[in-house]
Amino acid sequence: MWDTPLYASQKNYYGRLLPCPSHHGPPRVEHLVVKDGGTVLEYICKVLDLPPLFVADLIHFGAVHYALVCPKPPPTATPKEIELYKQYTDPAVLSKRVSIKGKTVREAQKTFRITSSDEFVETGTYLRVYLHPKRFPRCYEIDWRSRIISVTESYVVLDKPAGTSVGGTTNNIEETCATFATRALGLVDPLMTTHQIDNCTEGCVVLARTKEYCSVFHGKIREKKVKKLYLALTAAPVPKGVITHYMRPTNIAPRLVSKEFTTRWYLCQLEVLECKMVPWPNADIVDKYSIEDCGWPSQEFAYECKINLLTGRTHQIRAQLAACGAPIVGDAMYMPAAKAEISQPGLNPLGKHKKQYASENDKEVAIKDWITCHGKEPRIAICLQACQISWDDGEHFYEARSPWWR
């Protein structure tokens, strides 16, 4: 995997990243250790036998990362990869590299994004190349100027469309809300991300115009001076009031929550302010936003909930509502699991019908099985909107347009 050229039949697949293709390949990552120093573009082209324009596009997208010293290979590494790692991390070899003097090996193994095709990479440098970046074709379908809610000297408030990324992914910093909003407004300096909402969620997002305000807004979030209200369309009614769960401390989706306090698990709280019965989204809307039925039984009504988010964890609203048996309509990740628990109470080892396990190992096995009950991230949208954002006791107050499902 580390220095493997493409098969001849694959070469023609790699043309340009723009215009955005309607289809793109499955995730593919190449891990390289530079054997002969040179510019990053030339080295990747030579080793992977890729066209220069395609590699330049990858670098522009932020899909190429480097570390001065290659990280330790994973358990799945081949003997050849392990030997290569040992060769280039030998203390005798590292002691001769001026670039890592004064750094520990761990510091030198920290990865950074390559920002220029002409960047020089010396022998022993580790490169991680994402050949198939995650794409966001919806960016090219949006009238971005119409999604701008407010423009001030310090920040821009955007009504983020579903199916887009606020600030980008590990391998794509080009197709983002920040980039397209900057262009729509004709700004010279790029807008900066101050907070995130999921790609499949729409609604209010604050983008900073300066580094100073970016820091200021981060401070307001830390000090809990920022209030966010959401609208969620759920498949079942949700009682009004505060809902509390604890989230397993991992960065991997799906996020698992439990009603029971568990040491080191994250507190998750939201307050349901309203819950009203509304018609289920019609077929045209469902088709337009590629909403999946997730195996949920067809029904005439859904339930629109207004939610005050008290803590801001990734996937928090989605995971908490699903744990209550009221998943968000179209949530292809959490809706199948909620349906499975309703069909077979006790399947969720963290739910209210959980079983007693003979050992922690048995419980861990049950948790792994429970994870498989979840689906994949939605392709475009779910019925969740960040409908309001305000800070400084309402001095700054903004609302999104009517949600797409109405």
C-alpha cells in the first residue's frame, strides 16, 4: 500500500476534480514514505503514476497531508510496511535530519495539510494522499447569495443548505459553505468557521470575517452565551421538557447515548419547547432531498419539535431523539436502530429495556451488535434545522427561512 502504483486500466479514471463528477469512487487512501526528496507534486505523480493536473487538484482540495516522520503502521500493516517504518524511523537515520532537531518523534509524526504543489518534501517524509475526496455536488446547485441572512464587519450569518459542509472535511476544503459564501459575497479574505452543524442539517451558521472575531465567538460558545434553537421533524411525539442522556466518549459515529450516568461519558441535554403534529413530507419533497424511508412504516403525520440545545455534542439531537423512540425523519443512521429497538425491546444495551449482562465483555459484544443496527450517514438531508441563533442575551438574533420540509 505504501508506494503502490495504479494499475494501467485505472489511469484514465483520474482526470480533474472539477467540474464535480456525478459519481466518484469509494474511499481510497495511499500512504507513502518519500525515498527521494523533491516537490510534493512531482513525487506523488511519479510514485502513483498520476497526471500532474489531478495531483494539483488534490493539493488544492486539501487531500494531501504530510508528517516529518511516518506514524507507526496499524496492526493490519504488511511486513514490508513495517520494515519501511523501521528503516526511516531508525534513531541513527533521524539524528541526521536537521528538520526534526529539537522535536520528539511524536511531535515529528504530527500530520499537516500540504498547501502548495511546489512544497519540498525531504527523504523520510510521510505522505497521506486521499485519491477520492468526499464530494459535495450540492454546492454547485445552491444560490448562495440568497442564503445569506446577514453581513456585518465582523461576521456573516448563513442559512446553510443541507447536503453541504460548513468548513470542509479531512480531504476537501474546497467544496464548503465558507468557500462558496465568500465567493458569493465577493470578499477578498476567506470566511472562517466558528462552529459546526452536520452536513445533513440546514440552518443558521456564523462565519467570522476576521481571526479576532473567530476567537471572540469561540469564547462566547465556551461561556455559553450562544443560544441555538432547532426544528426537528420526528417520526413519533416527544414530551416537552428537558431530556438528559450521557454520550459515549468516542469520535466515531454512530454516537451512543444512555440515560444512566457513566463516568467520563459526556452530558447531553436538550429542552423540547414545542411538539406539534404536522403532515408527513410529501413524495415530491422526499424525492427532491433524497430522503430515505429507513424501513420506517408509512404514516400520515410527523411531529415538529422546537428544541433548545443546552449542550452541543456531535449528533446529539439525532442520537437523543432516536433513543427516545422518536428518530428524525430521513435520518438514515439513527432511524433504523430506533426501529429495531421498537421491534425488539432490549436490543439496545444502553436503552430503557436493556438486559442484565453476566460480564462487561458480554455487554461490549452487545454494544458492537447494537452499532450494526445503525445505518450510514444520509446522502443529502434529514428533517433537522438550526432555526435560530442568538448571543449576548439576544443582542444578536437571527432566524433561518422556513424549513425545507414545509
